[in-house]
Amino acid sequence: MTAATAQLDAGASPAVGESRRKRNPLPYILLAPGVLWLVLFFLIPIFTAVSASVQTGSLDEGFTLTWRWANYSDTFSTYNSEIAHSLFYSVACTVLCLLLGYPLAYFIAFRGGRWKNLLMALVIAPAFTSFLIRTIAWETILADHGPVTRFLMDVKVTDLMAHLGLLTNNHQLLNSPFAVIFGMVYNFLPFTVLPLYTSLEKIDPRLHEAGADLYCSGFKTWRHVTWPLSLPGVIAGTLLTFIPAVGDYINAYMLGSPNTMVIGQVIENEALRSESGYPTASAMGVVLTVGTLLIVLFYVKRAGTEDLL
Amino acid sequence: MSTFDAVGDLRVEGLTKRFGSFTAVDDLDLTVPQGSFFALLGASGCGKTTTLRMVSGLEDPTRGRIFIGDTDVTSTKPYKRPVNTVFQNYALFPHLDIHENVAFGLRRRGVKEVRKQVGDMLALVELGHLAKRKPSQLSGGQQQRVAVARALINQPQVLLLDEPLGALDLKLRRQMQIELKRIQTEVGLTFVHVTHDQEEAMTMADTIAVMNAGRIEQMGSPENLYENPATTFVANFLGQSNLVAGTVAGKDGDTLTVEAHGHRIALPAARCRVETGAAIVGVRPEKVHLAAAGAEIPAGRNVFEGGVVTDASFIGVSTQYLVKMPWGEELAVFEQNSGQEIHRPGSAVSLHWEPGQTFGLDGRQDIEAGADIDDEAAS
């Protein structure tokens, strides 16, 4: 018995030592395609963009690296209102998505019963149509002489909206900050609802009973039990909404006007329609990326859930 | 209106709960004296948890009223009742540490200074050193004690315990039973404990109500329920019983005679639920002794002859026998291991016991009621 064990040990140990010395290549082989992809389409473009942002020249003469940091200050001074628009629209969109999405996710998670999955499918259903087509559809729905505009004008809601600065062009719903934010909220709502639903659904309903048992009315239970437990979903949902929203320009392009231009449109114009716009577009791109990153870092830090990153 | 100041016995009148066509709790009347340890005992689905949830306010009764002292709390919201619950799965708040979990009720009622009270309460359940931990970092037994502390700190009139020990292993469960009993004696509050574990109910409670199919089958002290079960369900569910069907043959003073399978069994008339007709005689296994067939049996004892030992399990303090009777029934006998000979399987034996240890039940009921759920409940 002991002899056999000893023999086994003797037989096994060199094999173990050998396999330890010879690294298993499989993980690297499996990683290679992904790493290659990221290097080609993420890392290199970032370097190109950053370097392009400090170049000068034009399409005809070619661009040379002159370390012209003034590209950035020029960008800021020329396009400060577009940067402000991007920020305002994306923050407004994120807040509205949260206000609309939280009750929706809460209802589906706790009152949905056997309809839960169907209701969630309905939330995602619009995503089966192209983003672009849906936005064009809203262009038609909000059209100047359409029923929506006429109704809102009849009940004087447009007056109020014009007062709040949401309508810039008289009583026209389209071509206004309202239409842009509206379109963004519509398009990004599922991105808020999905993570919210996931985190709310995980909450044990018996914790609500424990809350009720410990002197919490319905609202107090939500405030002291449900809300803190749903915070990871709130943070994930708002991030998933804010990050694409801040760079989005389809909604501003389709539903807005020259008065509602956002960073995305500037980048598009500079890169595609200007002789010497490459550096400006690149600088804008870097500003957008770094700016978003900083805002997200600050937000996550404040929310106290560093473990999300 | 707040009912926090309601004081006194917990009283339930005609309490009924229906879920669709299913009646979970059926016209229940119950009084739990203030300061007592009360157990609702029954198999799963007997309505005991539903009763508890109606008392806590988490379930609305279909009919009936609930009183604490003289205050009717039937339609009071759960968060306004002077009642707290220790939930079956504990339902501790995962985002709060132990200190905050225990302080939760105090804070919601606007108590500013909670540190001292929480400290005292954690000391009572011996968890002071874990105040900064999260519930997920605690063992089952520790979580259970946090759940007790979280409810107790509010000094409710009634503390409801919903199978609080169900998730613990046997050894820890025994330990927690003693612990809970100690805490109850110390704080002197009314405890209503729901359990399917008859041993747990008997260890802890002053009064036990055995529930079956939404009704209370019998209520009384553990000793009384065990010695004088009123129905076959109670006799089988609470411990083990040897029940043999027979007919009342006659009465002589305080003694009743029941004829069962050719044996005349004497029992005190006071312990028999019927005076005439069909009866079931019962005797607990530990009261019965075995004698080899033909051996002399002292006069004046009840005897069943003609048994054959089918199984003998030696378990240290006692030997547990199964004896097959001529009429096909298997009876259980627990013999103390105090020097008697051990009867091997296959040996012919007679069963004998003190007539005073016999109880009698109404013969017009299912003799097996409650016997099949006993295994499930004990596991």
C-alpha cells in the first residue's frame, strides 16, 4: 500500500514539474484574436486621433505633426455652445430616462408576475427596428402640422415649453431642444430599464415585508431598502445611457436644428466637410472621450461603488 | 391611529383566510397570554404560517378579528402594529451592517440615540464583536440571532417567530432553542413560535397549539398534549403512539375496560374520550415493557400477547423494538437499557404496561392520522 503510493508519487512529480516549466499556450492562443482586434481598431486609432489632434495642414497639402496644442483651445472657443448642448442634452436625457425607467422597471420586477418576460421583451422590442428609422419616424410624428403639434398647441402646452426654452422656433416641436431630448430619451430608455430591472428583480420581496414589519410605510421601505439595493442598477443604467447619449448626434441631426448642434455633428462636419478639419475633429474626439471618462469616474466615485469599474 | 401602546394578551377571534377555494385558516379562536411562549405546531400547509402573517399584518384575514389587549388591530397596517417578526429566511438587509440592521426599527421610529440600545441587544445575542460585518459574512446561526435582535430591540408586545430555526443543522438548532428560551425568559415578551418540529415546540413552549388543516386540533402544555392527546392526529404527530382499535366493554368505577383483539385493556375513565362504542386505546412506546412469551407478568397490568419482535435497534440509552402483533399491526416499544435481556428479532414476546398509562380516543377517526407526516416533520 505504502509502496504503491510512493511509486505513484515518484511517477507523478516529474510530470508535474515538467508541465509547470512548459507554459500552457492555450490561454494566449485564445486571447490573441481579441487582443489583435483591440490593437488594430482601438489602440492604433486612439494614437492616430491623439496625434492628428496636434497636427496642422489640409487635405491637399497633407497633415504634419506640429504639436499645435492651440487646436484644443480653438476648438473650445469655436464650439463651446455645441459642447454645452451635448452635455445638457445627455444629462437631461439620462435624468429623464431614470425618472421614466425606474417606475417601469419597478412595476415589471415586482408586479409583473408571469408577464415579466413579455413586458421586458416589449421594452426591448423597438430595438429590433433600426435606430435611424425610428428617429425618422419621430420626425414624421412630431411634424409641424401633425396631430401631436396641433393638440399641444390647442392645449397651450407649446406656450409653456417655449417659455422654458425647450422650443426655440415658435410653436414648432421639431428642430428644438425638446425634440432632440425627446428622441434621445425614446432611443435610450431600454438601456436604463434593462440594468435597473435586473437589479430590482434580484431584490428578495421578503425584504419589503421585513421593512413593513419594522415600521416602514411603502415609501419608507422603498427609500431605506429598495433604493439602496437597486443602486448598482441605477448606476449601470445611467452610465449605459449617458455614455452613448453624450456622443449621439443622430437625434440632434434628425430632430434638431442648427441651433441644437452637438459635438458629434461638429466632428462629422469638420472631418468630412472641411479642407483642414481633421485636427479639429480629432481634438473634439479626444475632448469627448476624455471628458466622458472624467465625468463617469467622478460619478462612480461619488456614488460610492468603485467596485463597478 | 397608532396602536403601539396596545398592551395585553394576543387574542384571535374567528380568524379565517381563504386563498381562492382553499381555506388555509378556518375559523380560528385563540388566546395567547401576555408573556408566554406559545407554539403553533403543525405540518407544512396546515395554516400556521398564514395565521402568523395575519397577526403581523402581512396578510389580510378573510374574516375574523385580531386583538392585542383590548385594541383591535385587524385593519392596522403592519408597520403600525406593536408586533415584530423573525422571518424564516431571516430577511436581513444585505446592504446594511449588523449594527444598522438591528438599529433599523429604532431609526424608522425616529429614535436618535441608538448606539447604547443596539450594543445591549447585540450583547444579549452575543454578537457584539460582529457589529461591523455584513449579513452575508455571518453563519446561519449568527444571522438567526441578528434577526432575533432586530425584532426584539423594538420591544414589541408580541414577537412572531416563523420557523426561525428551520435552516440550521440539528446541533445548532438545539443550542438556539435553549438560547431563545433564555432570551424569552429574560425579556418577558409574548413569543409566538411557528414550527413543524414537535420536539422544538415541546422544548421551548409553555403552551402548544397543534394545527391541522387550518384548525386547532388540541391546545395545552407540552406534558398534557403528550400524555393526553385528544385525537389520533395529535397522538401520532406529537411523538409516537401505539394505537389499537377496540370497543368499550364496560365501566367499573373510575376504570374503563376496552376489548381489543381479544385482550381486555383497562384504563382510567378520565383519560378516555368516549364512554361507549368504538374506542382506540393508546400507549406511548416508552411506557411499554416486553416479556418473553410465557413468562410471568405481574398482576393488574395491561397485556398484549402473541407478539413477535421484528426489529430491535440498540441506541445506547434504550433499545427500540418493533413488535408484530397477531392482528398484523406493528407496535413500538422503547426499553431502557437498565439490565434487562435484549429480545432478538424473531423471539415471541408479550407487551405489558401500567393501566394508568393508557389513554383512550374516540374510535370513529382515522387511526393513522398524522402518522405519515411525522417523518417529514422530524427530518
